[in-house]
Amino acid sequence: MARITRTTCCIAGGGPAGMMLGFLLARAGVEVVVLEKHADFLRDFRGDTVHPSTLENFAELGLLNEFLKLPHEKAAKLGAQFGSTYLNIADFSHLPTKAKYIAFVPQWDLLNFLEKHGRHYPGFHVRMRAEVTDLIEEAGRVVGVRAVSPEGPLEVRAKLVVGCDGRTSVVRERAGLEVMDFGAPLDVFWFSMPIKPGGEELSMGRFKPGLIFIQINRGDYWQCAVVIPKGSADAVRGEGLDAFRAKIAKIAPHFADRTATLEDWDQIKLLTVKVDRLKQWFKDGLLCIGDAAHAMSPVGGVGINLAIQDAVATANILAEPLLAGTLETRHLADVQRRREWPAKATQRLQILAQNRIISPTLKGELGEDFKPPLPVRLLGRCSYLQRFPARLVGLGIRPEHVRTNEALPLSTQH
């Protein structure tokens, strides 16, 4: 027999969207159960960019200074090298935020931070190793989820189920929600390489005919990526590690003496890129947000922050009706109405970059002299123009602000 738990809101998935939403709803006084299928938050090469929009949310919550005590690196500017030409692309120093930079924070530290602060509130509950496998529906309404856990089958009955279980969402698949797939011309191999003390410090992208390489300074190591044509991972592996190392040395010669640290394909993780969006994010009793509603391209590294903005907006809109027991499907539609346009506009910009820059680069169509596209060259020449991509990447389209009130935390209850 399945054990049955009852709560107000059940969140499937303990990623950035799920943990932020769980924390904000519990902070507002809503009882929440977050189900996370893994035993902990430790993952290899999950997205680690925390943008100024998210840092501003932490400032609004009074948590920014504590968050910045976590190990992190800062990037106040982003640039790219096209052939032999380096260009600054985005300058965050002019943003109207307290933190005018991207913070590179391991995602497990971000999620542990949110869990730690969520536990200050009596309605916050996280179940690890609890994998959602199905929805429970009654009379056409979603009333809970089924999950498996080490203790056996589990049912969580809830007034609202929120799917935050990522781009391979079980929740959206079981709900039968229609997915619009926009395609992506790339996949990504992620790996790490040693950093030299006193050496290079710049996080950037490098573009050469047929090759794209990303390097992110993580303080004591480089987080690196080789971008490959969609579906070519097996072919790249088939060429062997020596050929892969040679690609890195060709596009980033300063890493040539470190490629030998890649001794096995197990050190190199594949990210299969998707760009898709749900036509409708909700049905009666159910809402999807984050990657479960709109899987983003890695272009701009905005996926985490868009998911967190979804969570902030969802809490702002749903906390009051959840507390009052007056939640209706129209409230779920309000969330989609609020967040669909930012997701749609961001995806359009990502697809434009994929089609105009990434795909032609991987195909070697930009020529050996490899001049970047005119808009990119203009950004490099005019520092003022760099404020616009900084705003798009750093704040996003329609940034959200925390509007929910705080209920009494455990430390002040008697």
C-alpha cells in the first residue's frame, strides 16, 4: 500500500525553480512538499550562472550578503573571441541592481542554500530520493502525484501540483500537455581542466570555423565546453580522445598543455540541447514552470535565472489564493500570461543566435578570415551598446520582484 501525504502544494523536482518556489511559498505560510528524485543536489556540470536578476531577488529577501559568502567567481563583463579578434559583448556594471555581475556558484550550493532557508518555515518539506512517476486525477482534475521512494510507493495529495522536473518532465508528459519543439543545431560536451596560478582569468567564448569553445573561470579550475553539431556526439567519441584534445588545442592553444588531463570519456559530460515550450502550461490542479514549461538553449546561460523568475512570479500570484483556499484555474493561467512572453522572446533571441552565429560557425560557413556578424562587431566597438545585451542576459525580459509577505519563521513561533 502506498503511504499517503497531504499538503497544499506539491512540487515535483528540486532544481532551481522547484526549490525557489518551495522556499517562497513556505515563507508566505503555504504548506509545501518538494519531491526530488536524487539523494542530494550534487551534479556534474549543471548550470552554475547566477545572474543579477536572481541576486536582486536574494537582496529583496535580505539574503544577498549571506549568499555571496558561498564560494563563487564574478564576471562583470562577457566577451567572445572570433578568430583572432576579441570583443566585449556585455557590460553588467551599469545595471540598476545591487550586484552588477554574474556570480558563478555551484548549483548544489544554490539549492542547499534555498533548502536551508526554506527549513526556517514550518510548512517547508523536502523529500529526497522521491521520484514522481505519475499524476493522480479525479474527475478531470489533478489532485496529486505518485512517487517511488526507498520506503516504497508514495502518494502526495495536494490542492496544486507544480511540475519543476526539467526538460524531460514526467509531469508534463503524464498531463498530456502539448509541446512545441523548435529544434537546436547544437549539443555540448562539458568538462573541467586545471587552472594555472596567476594565469588567465577571463571567462569567454571562442569561435573558429568548425569549432566553438567556452571557458569559465571557476577559481580553482576551468569549466569548459566544446560545442558540437546536434546528434554528432557518437561520431566525436568515435574519432577518439586524441582528436578531441586536438580540437581544444586548435581553438584554445593556451590549453594545449592541459588537454592530457582528459584521460577518459567519463570526464566529459554530454548536454543534449533542447529548445521547446508548452502551448499551455497548466490544467486544472496542475502548473508547469521552468524547463518543464520551456526548455532553453544554453545561449546566454539564462535557463536557471528564467526558471527562478518563473518561481518568483508563481509565488507572487498563487500564494494568496493557496492560503485562502480559493485557487482556481484562472490563477494558473495568470502565471502563464505573466511568464510566457519573457520565455518566448528569450527563445526567439536564442534561436536567432543559433541560426546566425552558432550553426554557421559549426558548419565553417563564415570563412577563414572569420569576421563576426556586424551587430557583434558594433557591440565590440561601442561600450554603450554593451549595456543592452547585459540587460537581456543579466536581468532578462520582465524581471520579477518578490512581492509575497513573510509568515512567522520557526525561530519566532511560540
